[in-house]
Amino acid sequence: MTTPVLQAKGLTKRYGRVVAIDGSDLELYPGEILAVIGDNGAGKSSLIKALSGALIPDSGEIFLDGKQVHFRTPMDARSAGIETVYQTLAVAPGLDIADNLFLGREERKPGVLGSVFRMLDRGHMRAEAKRHMSELGVATLQNIGQAVESLSGGQRQAVAVARSAAFGSKVVILDEPTAALGVKEGNRVLQLIRDVRDRGLPVILISHNMPHVFEVADRIHIQRLGRRATVITPKSHSMSEAVAIMTGAAEPHQRLPPDTAASKDVDGGDNHNGCRLRLTLPGLTLYPGGDCRRSSSVRAWVTRAVSAPPDRAISWARSPAASIRWRAWRRLCRCLRRALRSFRRPLTALRSSGSSPSGPSSCRIQSRSCRAAFRIT
């Protein structure tokens, strides 16, 4: 069996009573793109920070090439060959492209000029920066010495990816690389990610963009509530199934059936009237349209598809108690809206006539309006 390049076992991180990472695992194999997806607050960024040394986990183990490592700072991870591009890019806008690529790794001139006078070898750094950018296919840069603040969003992202690919000898981690980019620039960054993978470097990609994830990822790690829910592939699962697992609407082992296959009832019986189950939640059952009938097996209102057209929207129904509460809440809101409208009309009439609303006639008008507003028919 292939040994993972980077592996995490039982990582845990707590901030008081808040659990950011709850025993999460991760495996990254050579030459693959592993996408990490999850809802907000699922612990994706905390997991990546723990792998890149920006965060020290409370418990758990991290293995690099089969050997256990302990990262105390991001420099420890960088020296081990793990490069990370954070969501904020971490580029210096006032510096040029070459200075950003060698940021923290500046090369000095040989001899006395570098050791004593600490002069930088800018000519060599610019030549190496140009070579790295050309290897990744970034040919839109006019001058390697231009400031990063003059570049577009996609070009800045390309500089950050090129820096990680130039010095990352083991793993490249990308946190939301296409979050603030347009369609054209996002596709360019995706191509850069493929080029990094083709060079033999495994990539961890964190993204909320499902089309981008299913386009470039080899495997998809789904993070939920601080731990790994499951690992899927774009060939085995669809986008809707991945979102259902990510949000907790479906179990990791549960597969949503296709529209052409009839499924079974909630309690495991045969299908009834050709209804096709689309999604099942606690106290809520969704079918692709139809009339509402009582299901004694689960004691909930369910919707069955009885000769429903295929383009009909999914219909749903709550449990009886929830439906009663919902109707009572809507009736209360309607009464409040009527009261506000009834108060507004006499006040508007009094303001337009120029009289004061403090007389007894106005009080009688308002009291009649209140009684009329709260009368339930």
C-alpha cells in the first residue's frame, strides 16, 4: 500500500469550550489533489493551520513520509517542505514579484559583499523568479520587477502559487485560492494547480466552489463539525450528494437515488404509488412532488408522488405539532401587521388635517382600530 506523504491522526484543538478540531484525520498521497470541503465552522482552516505549523494542536499526530513530526512554527513546516498559500495570499504589495517569491529566503551575493555587507543578489533572484513563473505557464507578466500591487487578482494568486511550488518539496497547501477571482482568473489558477500536480507535488485544496473542486480534485475530504465525515471521489458521488453529506442532510454511506429508480419507504417497505424518495431528515421527508398523506410508520406527514409532473418543485410537510405552531405564529404576525396598519391610518389622517392626536376622539379611533385589528375571524 502506498505510504501517505502527509498524514494526520486524531488532531484535536480546543479554544475553551469551543472545539475547532475534534479528532480529525487526513491522508494525502503522492501526486494527487486532495480537496477539503465543509461548511463554515467545520474546522477546515484550523486543520490546515495545524498541518502547516501555524497552529499547535492539543493532541494528535502528524506524519510526513511516514515519520512523525512536530511543527511549532510555520518555518518548521516550510523547512520540512510544506508550503502554504493562505486565503489572504500573504504577499507584500509594495515589493516586486522576485522579492515576493524569495520573501524570507533572500539570497545574498557571494563573497564579502554578501557575508559582510549583506547585499542581496537581486539579479539571480529575478532570473530564478522568471524561470519559476515560466515553468508554471504564467506568461501574462510584462516585467518581473513590477510591483505586486499593480497586478490583477489572478496574477497575484499566480505569484503566491509559484512561490509555494518553487520551494515546496513535499506538499503544497492552498486555502481558498479562487475565492475572490473572476471566471477567467479562476480557471487560470486551476490550471496552475494542475501544473503543480503534474510536477509531482501533492496538493491540498480548500474551496467552497463545488464546480472547481469536482473539476480538479482526485479525492474529496469532507469536514463536518471538526472531524472528517468521509472521503469521496468525483466519480463516485455527485455535487448534490457531497453537499448533503457536508451539511448533514445525508449520512456518509447514504446515496441519493437517481430520478429513474424507485426507492423504498421510510420504514424500509416497498415503494408506494411509484414515489421516489429524494431526501429524509428527522421529522421531515421529501419526495419529488405529490399529495400529502399520513404515514403511520413514522408518525409524520410525508409527501407522496402521485402522477406528479417531473418539473414540479419538491413539496414538503412538517409534523402535526410543528404545523400547528407554524400556523399560530403566522396568525400572530398577521394580527400585528393589521394593528400597525390600523394605527398608521388614523395618525396619518390626523397629521394631514393638522390636529393633535391627544384628544378623546383620537383615542376612540385608536381603540376601535385596535379592536378591529385583533379580531380573529
